[in-house]
Amino acid sequence: MSLEVRAPVSGELSSLENAPDPIFSMGVVGWGVALDPPRQSMSVLAPIDGKIERIEPHVFSIAHERGAVMVQVGIKTDTLSGEGYTVHKAVGDEVSTGDAIVTWDPSEVESLGLVPLVLVVAIGSEAKSLSGLETSGSVEAGDVVFTTR
């Protein structure tokens, strides 16, 4: 069974290989896409239905019977200790695709010298296990960015 994974924010797509963090660019966690969001306050949305299995201001993961997806909200933003982020959900919460999980402002992150990319990763996946994976162009929040197989 496949799982459609949707963009948690609007933005410009790029390959995860371009992420300035080797844990992601080398696919250590899994494979997916990087999104460069507009520089304005926004909510980061659930890319799939499921249960929150991890949530910190800068990262969350959602488990579904067909897989798990992690969303990294900014690169190296763990150094902010949650400052500038508002978390709307907790571990164990059931969420639907499109629910607001975290609110943040990418321009604030960028002003601190950090990279405001949003990474969407199918945990434990390889690039060849994803279909419809686009690595360029614009997407709107809620658009399908890849499907797991």
C-alpha cells in the first residue's frame, strides 16, 4: 500500500541532497524533499494522517500504518531551544493531513544565520522507494510531494 505525502508548507522544492546537513543530504534518516518557504509567519501542516510520535519545536514525526514521516523545520534550529516556534500538538495526538502542528517565521530563523528549509522525509526510505518525487518547482501547502511504495 502507498501513502501520499503532502507539502506541510508552500515553497520552492529542491532535492534533499541539497540540504546543508549531511544527516539529511545523505539520506541517513530516509528520503524526501526540501522546501524553501516564503519568509513570513506560517503554520507547518501535517503531511499525512496519523499519530504524533515525536514533537519538538523544530521537528516532528507522524506515524501511519503505512509508514512514518518526519518534518524538520529549519536546519540546526535545535539551537534555538524552541524560541520563535509555537507547538500546537503533543506526542500521541491523532492528526489529519493539513492540521497545524507548529507555527514559525522562516524570516526570523534566517535573520539568526540559520537555514529556514523545511525537510519532509519518509523515515527509513530510499529514493527509489518514493514515486512522484519532484525536486524543483513551486508547491502549495497540501500538494502531494511524493508517494511511498
